[in-house]
Amino acid sequence: MHLAKTKKDILETKETFKIKRLDGGLYASVCLIKKKVFDEIGLFDEGFSPIYGEDTDLCLRAVKKGFKLIYVGSTKAIHHGSASEKKSDASGGKWFLQKKHGIRCEWLNFNVSNIIKHTIIHFGSAILSKNPFEKLKLLLRGYKENLNNLKEIKQKRKERFSWKN
């Protein structure tokens, strides 16, 4: 990650430090989280390892528990090296992990109608891709791997849906 060293490295605009409350998920490439949040909702879910979806899942759990997500302006972080992403090539590629972990996040956090809607979107994106047979094969593998973890997913889902915010 690159941090600005001087004031001139930061392009300050009216939006730079604007704060917005978010009611849904957030892709949290850089975030500050109070210890109290982790104490109440738990740490990052290791089922999303090596990458993709753990930040969204954490944010959805935080909102479900009653915490507020705040977006601060147009701050930027630059990741050098993409070390985590390089690991994704060994297990079916980036697209596969994004779909597999997207399915996990949906099954953990969404109601049944939203899960059905996203399932249709997943299959549509596979069918309309440049390599539909390969993408469908990978997508089915993603569903199968999540089904293999269904007992754990159901237990976590039951806990999350019992939270009162």
C-alpha cells in the first residue's frame, strides 16, 4: 500500500473528506474497525480464503448487528504486487473464486429470494461469457464446494439471522 508522504501527494477536493453512511455492503480494501465490532460479529470468515468476499461478508455482518458503515471521501489505497490474487490462479482462477465466494456470501447473508435472484445472475454471466461451457463448469464447481460446506453455512446463517440490531 502506498501512503502519501506530503500534503502535495493528496489531491484535496470538496469530496476528499466527505463522510457518507452506507446501509449495505462495502468493498473494504482499507478500513478501520473498532475492536468492539470484531468482539460482536467475529473475525474475517476463513471460508473466503485466499481472497474475494471476506470484506463484503464482514460489512454485511456488521450492518446486521446494528453497526454503521461510513465511507470517507475519495481516499485511495494502492496495492503493490497482488500477492493474494496470484494465489487464485492455482485453484481455478479469479473468476471461479469470485463466483464461489460470492455464492458463499449470499448464502450466509441474503434471504431466499435474493439468493435465487443472484443464482440466476451467476448462471446468466456464465452463459453469456466468451467461454460458456468452461464458465458453467467452474460455476457448478463453486456451487458444489459450497454445498460441501452447507452444514457450516447453515449454522452461521442461523446465528446471523438471530441477531437483533
